[in-house]
Amino acid sequence: MDIQEYNFGKLFLVSVPIGNLLDFTDRAKITLKEVDIILCEEYQVAKQFLKYLSIDKPLIALNEHTEKNEIETIINELKSGKNIAMISDHGTPLIEDPGLKVVQSAIKNNIVITSIPGASSILTALILSGFDTKKFLYYGLLSPKTDERKKELFNLKNIIYTIILLDTPYRMERLLSDVYSVFGKSREVSLSMNLTSESENTIRGSIEFVLNYIKSNKIKKCEFVLVIKGNSQRKWIKIFWNCLK
């Protein structure tokens, strides 16, 4: 059956700013004004943002505890013809945020899903790094457990492509220390902090230099994205090996 035969509503995946509110697009604002319901990550963050936009809509909060329980309600609302938007606290929804199960269920139920693109801390940090952007690996959040996190880093150490990592603001120095320990002090990295805000700052150099910068400036907590240059030594070994074949 053609999807147009249904009178279902649509699910809009709407990107919000990551720091600078002026980065919110006109199309995204119009979408939030026109939908019937907004799915959010945190009530208070969403309410504050919508108040800035002078938008008042019913909210449904999605997190690891509530998403599974809310899916049936959300799908039923969409099937009844209501349009629903999904936003995260910052940036593009679904990237390290709840909502994937809702999207998967919407697909199974033949509901139209569309994306309203906008800010992304991942791509912003990547293009600011100066590293190769043609091929890169977004690995995201590492395990909070020390042993597992170091195992993950060892698995990433020899990758020849640019690597992008995230973590919670208060674990920034610990992540940098672990990368220093596993990758060695000379691996080049780019640390972007508080992207698009007035305090935006990108520090580039060896992991040793960046870690010392963080410690000497007593930066204990901030929103950040860590971009790591691919293992160029491994790349040349691979090229040499291919030449021998």
C-alpha cells in the first residue's frame, strides 16, 4: 500500500543550536511552530529554548528510562494525523541522544520521517581540526569504565583515518590523559571547546601539548569534541606493504 494512502502525520528530526542561538534556521523554527507535539531530551532545556522562540507546544521527554514506554503513545499520535518534531538538548538529534527507537518504530509503521538539518558539533569540530576530512571515523562516547575505555582506545590507535570522540564535560581531562597514555605523547589532536559560543576555543597540537594546556589553564569542565589525527605511520607501512605485493 502506498504511504500516501495513510492520513498519518510526519515525524520531523529537527537540529537545534549547539551554542549560538542564531544558528537556528528559519525552516526549523517554522517546523516547531507548526507541529502538534515536540519530543525533547530534557524538559527544562526544551522549555527554555522554546520560550526564546515564543513557541508553546506539548512536550514528551525521551531518555533511556522513558523512551520505550512512550513509543506506543507517539506512534498512535502520528497515526491519528498529528505532526511531531524531535529535538535534542543541543545539535542534531539521535547522535548520542535518545530517539532511535522512536524512529525505528515510525519506519516500521510506514510513517514519513524527514530531517531539518542544522548545527552539528561533530562536523564543526572536524572541519576546524585541519585533519583529513575525506575519511573519518566518528566513534563517539567511550566506556566510562577505565579498563574498557583503554581497550577501545587500543583498538583505535592504529586507524589511519581521522577519529572523532566525545565525552561528558567533566571527563575531558581523563579522556585526554587516556589518549596520551595509549596513543603516545606525539599524536596530533584538535580539541574544540564550547563550539559556536562566545567562549569557543580550539587547541591544536600534540596530545602532550593539549593536555598540558588544559591543566595549566585549569579547565576542569566544558562541552568539547576531541578530533585525533589518523596514524600516519601506519598509513605509510600499509602503502609500503602494498608496493611489495
